[in-house]
Amino acid sequence: MRAVRAFVHEIRRTLRCFAGDSDHAGQVLSILDQMDLSEANQHDWMPSEPPHDRDLWQAIEGTSQRLDRLAKALREALPELQWRVDRGTYYELTADVGDGYRNGNMHCELIGPHGSAFHHPDFTLGLFLLTPHVLYRDHAHRAPELYLTLSGPSGWRFNGGAWQDVPPGTIIWNAPEKSHATRVYDDPFLAIYSWTRDIRSKCRVVPCADWAEIEAALQSAESGARPTPRKQPHVNPQSEF
């Protein structure tokens, strides 16, 4: 578990670099700084092969230079990581999450109440991946949530608003019950995620009328038929949404 512990330390160091510009990164840090990462606080942990290993490697290789240390620590931790696909963990099994999410997600929980490397009763920290050309449909949850995007660009909308693209190295903060959605382009989506409290409450899908249109466009992109995308405005890599 030495490499996993080193990876958590590197996540903490990376978030510290963002803390001056993001109070929300500071919230996660305040919990991480008090975390017990000793062997006494470890769960039983069995490493597993990532279900979407090619996409994971593509995402890691696509991280920006400013995240090189974090990517290096992740590569070194890979043989020790345990991966899961969300099948009723974060959503009810009958939730209308769509086939894209259902078939294209995986996560590794580093800190949490169970199924993680280290124990915390009401806080999670981990890695989350979506395969290319997936719409992660609009949803909300009680838990406050932070993402640090490692790959990209990826598209986001909040409370059903306009879509905006963000590059790797962007902090995304989702306040409790704030609706949000993600669309993944040609590059897999990989991010550090954290829920800072109320982690036992599940996500709920927030229906939107344009899902079929968006998913059809993403599928067209996968088949090579995507129209030329409109030019996106420049986004500072340390922007927070």
C-alpha cells in the first residue's frame, strides 16, 4: 500500500497548489490534513485490473505537464489500485443513467467508509473515469463534490445551463443538490473526486429533454462523423466552476 499512500500525499500536495484560488480545494485539504494514513486505518484491499485499462492509460498519458508529478504517482500506484464499476453504488439500479454511463464508468475509492484503501466514515477521495463519447447525464446529490480534472477537454453544464469546455487541471465544485452533467469527447475523462460529507446519500437523475440529441452527436463523433466543433473560449487551467 506504500504507492497508494504516496499517491494520496501527492493529491494533497496538488490540491494545496490550488488552495489559494479555490476555497473548495481548501475544504478537501482540511479533511485530508487530518487523515490517518497509517496501516491501522487501512481496509482490506485487493488490487484489481481496471475494466477500461486502455482508456485509463490514454487519460494518464494525456495529462498536462503541470500535473506531471501527480500522473507519475498515479502510474506508480496502478498495480496497487482496486477498480469498480458503478452498478447501484451511487444510483438506484433503476435510475435512468443511460447506457453510456452504465457501460463506460469506473472508479477507485482511495478513502471512504468501505471498499477503499483508507477509512473515513463520511468523506471520500478517489479516481473517476468515463470512456470517450459518453454523456454523464444531468444529476444531483446531497454530498458536496469536488473534481480535479486530469484529462480533457471535457464539457460541463450546471443547473441545465449552457455547456462549457474545461481543460485538464480545472477544479469543479458541485454544491449540494446542484444539477450538473458532463460530456466526454475523444479523450477519456479522468478526475480526482471527493465527497466531503453526506456520502451515504445516492445521486438522483435530473431529466433533460436534450439527452437523446447530445448522445446522438457523441455517437456520431465516435464514428468519425462529427461536424467541426465551434471554437471554445480560452479557459485558465486554474479556473473553478
